[in-house]
Amino acid sequence: MKIIILGAGRVGESVAESLVSEHNDITVIDQDPAKLRLLEERLDLRGVVGNGIQPSVLAEAGARDADMLIACAALDESNLVCCKVAHDSFQVPTTIARLRSSELIEGEELLGKTGFAVDRVICPEASVTRYIHQLISYPEALQVLEFAEGRASLIAVRATAGSVLANHAIGEFRDLIPQAEMRVVAVYRHDAELETTPQTRILPGDEVFVLADTRKIHAVLSALHAVDRPVQRLMIAGGGRVGLRLARSLVGQCEVKIIERDRKRCDYLASQLPSQVLILHGDVADEDLLLEENVGEMDMFIALTSDDEDNIMSAMLAKRLGARRVLSLINRRAYADMMQGSTIDIAISPSQAVIGELLTVVRRGDVAAVHSLRRGAAEALEGVARGDAKTSRLVGRRVQDLRLPAGVRIGAIVRGSDEASEVLMPHHDTRIESDDHVILFLPSKRLVREVEKLFQVSATFFG
């Protein structure tokens, strides 16, 4: 697929890196030659220096035969105009815009074909807020991802000593917790993936990826991890866009405190949030301030400033002072990889939070959702089986007869819609039906193209 990316910032760079790894033809437009030169040296892509809203620059980038434009420059205005020019002047089939404004909503006439011609909207701040909300709802989890409109969930959890399933083989799980059927799709020990067989024994410290009916997630988590109490007291370091969004969404759900360094921003936060949210003016890494505000009594401390070092330092300090669980927003991938699972419980990458939304659009076949796992190394993919036994590689076939790429595993099948749906943990003789939502675990992004082909129907299918 030929894709043009506007903007070589953090989001643009992460998007380019993810798409290049899947052998797409990528061109990045940016006004900073130095940024482009670094990208070209590191990744197999082409850089074009210039302003992406100018038709001549888009033409140089290959817009005439591009399949997709992803506009993720710093300004909403630039992204909107770039999508409009790409659609109207070059008939680019799919346009995606990164938009920070909450007033620009996907599907509204303003963003439609007669407006700015934006097919999909991505908002990293909104994606990060949704991601954090899941971690607040399931404080034992390292990652929570939803499929089939929330009917099935994939969770990552670190097994703890004394939990029901620790020191037991996967084949024993069903007898140990019969009330919550699950499918273990991956196990990592010291960052190395283990083979998931019924004989594989889960040890304390293992990172376990499990698929289950969303209604059973709490039971699964409590079986693998010592049960955490619900998040009732939460402290946010940084009152920027994400901090404000998160605090606003948590009003009435738990006690929230925000620490913000900028006095004017504090005044703005106070005007935007109800009085029960406490706004504190100060340094997020000030030990005296954290002690004074009882950080040791917090169920969760979340560092969300725009500075990686501040986030890392404040989160580590909060943990040392007794905060039960600490999360840190970290933009630099090297920092995130280094800090994940250390003193900091969870390192959140804004770019990785939006990658899945983008990949769903890029994927071929009837792919409904894509989520990156382990900071982009692996993927979970949800596809819809269409057609019949003659036109589909999936429909009418038993799981044991499917020709899956090596390492790819079917985690769950969601059958039916709405409240009547079933979440099935497929066995070797389970037969896939038309319109089933099939959720697969891919240990490597290199397998994506082969998996996509499974969900493509032949030309004779017109359903």
C-alpha cells in the first residue's frame, strides 16, 4: 500500500515505523529536513521537504497514485487542509487526520466529503485517556484491550505468588476456575515468549496474555494476581490536555488531585473542573509536596506531563513514597521499554495508543480491530469471517483444519450480536460460521499479511 504521512513528529514517526515494518511504500512530508534525514537513515522510506497543504508538495510525494494519506502534523488546521487538498485535487481514496479538538467529530458533515474530506479521525489524547480508564477499572492488569464491541477482552497480567493459578499448568486452569473460561494466548518470562501448551506452567512474575468474555475479566484477573482494591484515590501529575480529559472523566468516580507547575494553567483547570477536584500548584517531583498531599495513600499515581524525565522521576518518587500503583506517560520508546515493569508499573506510549486505530484502517480483508501488544512487537487482530465454505478460507472449517501461519493462535470466537452473543474458547473441532468475529494472537508483525488473507473472500462472494 502506498501511504503518505504528513508530519515527522513523535506520532508521525511511530506510525511510519509501524507501517514500514509491514512493507508498505511510505513517504513522509515535513518542513524540517533534519528530521526527515534521520528518518530516512533509520527506516526504509522517502522524505519530502515542504508544506503538506501545498498541492505541489503532495504531488512530489506521490499523491496522484497514493492509497492513503495520514495527516498527523502538530496543528489541526494543517491536517484538515491537507486531507481536503489530497481528496479534491488528487482523489486519494482514504484520508486520516490527527485532530486534538473535541468539537470535530468523525462522521459529521463538516468532516465529510463535502467538507474537509476526512474519513477517519485519530486523537492521541482521547486514545490515551480511554487506555488509562481501562487500567483504572482493572488495576491488576498491565493492558486491557476490547474486541467485538466490548464483548471479549484481552488482558495482560503479571502472575503473583499465592494467586490461584500461579505454579499451575495451563491445562489445569479450567478445573481451578470453572466459572471463568479463558484462553491463554501468550506467556512471556524475562521478555522471552514461552510455548503455550497445556503443560506450560505459569510462574510468579510471568506476563500472561489471556482472552475471555469481558464479563469474566475480574474473575480471571483475581485468579492470576492478588486482588487489588478499586481505585478510590488518584493523583495526576500534569494538568495538560490528557490530565484535564482524565480528571474530567473521573469526576464522581474517585477522589482526584492534580499537580500542575504552571500557575495560569492551574487557574484554567480550576475553571474547567468541579470544586471536588483539588488543583495543586507545584513541581510534580517535589518530595515535600507529595508527602504533604499524602501520595503514599494514593491507589494510583499517573504522571502525564509533556516531559518524559519529569514523568519518570515523579512516578519513581511516588512509588518510593508508598503510592500503590504508578503509571507514567513516556513518549520515547527507548525510555518506555526500559521503565516498563521496573519501579514504574506501567509505561504508557501515546503513539502506541493510536497505532491500533490506524492499523485497523490499513489492514486488508474484513478486519474489525487491531491492537499492538508489548509496545508493537506483537499484535491481536479481530476479523469477521464472511462468505461460505466455497468463498472463504475460514467459514465452514474446523479450527484444526485452518492453515494458520506458524505461531498464530486463535484466542476466541464471538458469535452473534448484542446480548445474545456468545464468547467461545475454540477447540480443535470448533467450526467457524459466517459472521463470526475471530480474534487471533500474532507473535510477530511479519505475519500480518498472511493473516489478512484469511479474511478475504473470493471474487464470487457478493454478500
